[in-house]
Amino acid sequence: MLEGIIKITLKFERLEDLIAIYKALVPETKNPPTHRSEAKVWIEDRSLKIEISSKDLISLRAALNSYLRWIYILTMGLKVMKNVN
């Protein structure tokens, strides 16, 4: 089976948004739903860095999709909160 690693860098204009999204994602890295993949998240130069490694390409794709979906949902939630305030 093919193993894989994906590295993502997302730059943020607002440091508050970066920190909020980072804090929301960290628990997902501590207790993943499966042991077929693992992820690391960290902040570097006003960017969110994510590294996902997996034992097979199917679980790598699934983990990538999950993280991208979570980031999208969190970003939309932050936009709503800005409009409410």
C-alpha cells in the first residue's frame, strides 16, 4: 500500500481568526477517529500549518477532506460572529 504525507499552509489576515481555528483543530489531532492517519497543526508566521500523514491514500484523502471541511465551517462561523457584533 502507498503511504502519503500532505502539508498545508493557510495564511490569515487576522491573528484572532488564526488562533481560534488553531484551538478548534488541536483536539482533533489528539484523539483522531481512526489510527490510519495522524495530523499535526501549528502556527508559524501568521499561518496555520497542517501536516497529515497516512498509511494509505484513501485515509489520507479522507483526513484531508475532514480538515478542509472543518476549516471551512470554522471560517464561516467566524464570519457570522463578526456580522452579529
